[in-house]
Amino acid sequence: MSDFSLSDLERIVAERAKASPDESWTAKLVAQGQTRAAKKLGEEAVETVIAAIGADRAELVAESADLLYHLMVVLKIADIPLQNVLDELERRTSQSGLQEKANRKSS
């Protein structure tokens, strides 16, 4: 089992974002800006849903990896550290999902 984490992916995306867009897909996405990166994230989300509906485990794994990668690029462009997302997840999981959802509606 690998020790690879989303934090590792965040670091790799940050490193590759500094490269030349001619040498790195990450750098190319970053150079094209948030709109392009967000559209690509949306495409990957749809592909992940299709893989899930199709019950193709290998395809779902591959598309999920693409989705997480593109999310990390979008977060990088927005200058939002992964830790901010993890902190939000931790805050939300301190209560039940139903309670968290109810609290969102009331705020």
C-alpha cells in the first residue's frame, strides 16, 4: 500500500505549476486560468459520474484520480490550500450529515 496522499498531490501540482506550459500539463492549465481549469474539473466530474453509473470499477478509479488532480489545480489557481478544505471537512464531520445540512439551510 502506498503512502501517497492528497498533500503529496498538492505539492506536486504546486511544483509543476512553476514549469513551462510547453513542458507540463499542470503549468498549461494554470496558464490558461481558472475558467479553463474549472471547466476541465467539471468535465472530469461528469466522466466520474458516468463511470460510477456504468459500474466500471477500473474506470471509476481512473476518473476519480483525474477529478482529484483537476480539483487540486483549481485550488492551486485560487490559492486555496488543501488544508482549508480539510479543515472544512473536519468542521462538517463534527456533527451528523443531516444536522450539518439543516444548519446550512438556517444560516
